[in-house]
Amino acid sequence: MAEQRVTRRRRTRPSHSDTSPRIRHLTSPGTRTRSTPGTRMRTTVLRRPVRREEPDRRTVRTAALLVVVLTAGAYLPSPLYPEYQQLFGFDDLRMTMVFATFALVSGPALLLGGPAADLVGHQPVLRLSLLLAAAGSCCFALADGTPWLFAGRVAQALALGAATGAAQALITTHRHPSARIGGPLFASLAFTVGTAAGPALSGLLAQHAPGPLLTPFLLHLLLLAWVWGRLRTTVPVALAPGRTRARWRPTRPHIPAELRPLFLVAGLNGFLAWAVLGIYLALVPALLVRELGTDDAALTGAVLAAVLICSLVAQLGATRSGTTHSQRLGVALLGVSLLLLGVSGASSLPLTLAAAVPAGIGHGLAFSGAARAVDARTPADRRAGIGAALHLLFYLGSGAPAVVVGVLTLWVPLATAVTWISWSALGPALLLVLATGYLARPPRTPTPG
């Protein structure tokens, strides 16, 4: 018994090797620790996140600001397409192709940029994206023909495609766990804010500022320079602890087998959400010009921004709802919007604007729900690659329907083409509602026979 008591004392009594340099290194000045044996190490370890909280918040703010500025730059031209069409004399097919070039080119950039950020670090990839975005704005500012517009869209697509995975991983990783809005939803909000701010800002400047086709892009260059300065001082250069820098080579993101069904359904939900939004971004400017006979870019930008404000409100309102419920309700509302577009023939301005409300709300619910559902199952060291692969489906959704509509305008009017697309998308929307609910069903437990 005596030996047992002595052994127990030796185990609870802290040794000098456990308390001296290591404890002093982990404990911040002024931290009080209890002297009860066995509790000192636990107290100091719990204090460590407090020391890193401020730099983490700055990193999240910079990454979100970068996403907003890059996304706004990608959608700055949206209210200006009717003016470009009149100035350079191209048809509806070329207009939709210019719009859709962004989605078609961003795919390879997403597949290359996401894994690159996981291997070489986030800051080099984000710096490259800012330079590409600056090149895109310069192309639009100097444009004197359609090739400049295509070149600008390619540069914008490469910029946002390269930055998407890295920025989303930074926001998700450094977002404080106790924050009311989690990392995935915060990243989704940043994308939506930028998508709304771009058309609203360019429309306002084009209508009321000198140089309507120059001033929006000059302002965007100034914002990019500001983000570049913040990036150098707030985003860490080093990789995450335990990871080493590796040589980058082109590769496709690997989706774990257990994540693939959820990833596919969530990705298709997001694809539909951005497809409906893409139809509005490509259709509304031309419809306003043809129905109202006005080329008021400020009005066009305001209408497009209103759709995205509905999306923002829906995303904020869904912070406490489950990802499955958000996706199913969002896709159902997208179906309602498509039904209204099909019934109206996409030629009635009041019905088109009325259909924009469920389109915006449905986009916010389906988009944020899909992003949150995938992120909850994503390994921490693969966030950039898997996040980029998910956004690949989102970007393809925003551009592919516009390309189809543009091709159809070779044979039928623009309104008829949009009507056909709307009716054809109703069936897939219903199937996605059912598939999302099926994945959420709890597994059956075998009953003893």
C-alpha cells in the first residue's frame, strides 16, 4: 500500500521538465493559472485560441473582401451589354457568348487553382488572381471591339476561378467557431454580395458618371490595389501546421467516395440555382431595353441587384435551418420562378420581375445550403480543392444556359428561347427536390429476424 501511495504522488506531482520553458511559452503575459496539480497544462492550452483570434479575423475579412471585389469585377459588365451591343453591332448570340465565356473558362481555372492553393499556399494563388482581374478590367476599359470583351471575360474568369478555392478555404479555416455565421455561409454571402454590387455599381456609374464604359473599371482597378495591400499584411504566407510546400502539377480534385453522392446532388442544386440566376443576368438587360425602350443602365443594375438582395436575405434567414431543408425549399422556389417564366413567355416585364423574387430567394437557399452541406463533410486539408470543384458546377450553371439561349436565338426570338429553357428545367428541378430528400433519410437498421 505504501508503494502504491508513493507511485500515485509521483504521477500527480508536476516535474520541472513539464512546467518550465514549455508552460512559459504557451502562457500569455498576465494569464493566471491554477496551481492544482494536473490542471496547469489544460488551462494554458485552452487560452491559446484567444491569442490567435485577432489575426484570424483579419484574414477572414481580407479573404471575404477579395471575393467581393473579384466577383463584382466579373459582373461589372452585365448592365453594359446592351450598350456594347449597340456600339459594336453584334447579335444576341455573341452577346450571350461574351457573358458565358466567364463560366466556360473558369472551369479549368477552378480545377487548377484549388489544388494549387492546397500545395503551394494561399497567398501566391490569390496574388495571381488579383493580377489577372486587373488585366480583365484593363481589357474592358480599353475595348474598341468585341475581341477585347472576350479577352476581358477570359481574364476575369481565370482570376475568380483561381481564387475561389483558396479564398473559401481561408474563410472556412480561420472563421471563429463561435461565430453566428459559419465559414461556408460567410463565403457564400461574400460571393452574393459581389455579384449584386457589380451590376449595381457599374449601372449607377454608367448613368451618372463621365465615361460610362471607362469609370467602373478604373474604380475596380483601385479596389484591386487596395486588396493587394491588405493581402500582403493579413494573409499568412506559410502553410497550415503540419503541412509542407510541395511542387504543383495539374491535377483534378479527389472527391472521397463517401462524399460523392452528397457532392453530386448539392452541386446540381447549386448548378440549377446559378443557372436560373444566369438567365436573369443575361435576359433582364435586353428585356428592359426592348420592352421599355430605355437604355438606363442604373435601372438595369438596380433590377439585377434586387434579385441578389433577395438571395442575401434568404441566406441570412437560413442560418439556423438544416442544409437539406434549405436546398429542397430553394430548388422548389427556383421551379416556381421557371414556371412563371415559362407561362409568361419571358416577354412580359411585370411577370419577369415577379418571377425574379422566388428566383432570388431560391438561389440563396439552394446555393448556401449546398455549400454548407459539402463543407461539413470535407476534410480540412482538402477544402480548397473540393471547394473549387463544387464551385465549378456553380459557374457552369451560370454560363451554360446562356450559351444554349444564345444558340437558340439563331432560329427563334430571345423570349422564345428563354421560354423553352424554362420549361425544360422544371423536370430536373423536381428530381433534385426528391434526390435531396432521399439523401437525408436516416439509414435503415436491420430488424432481427
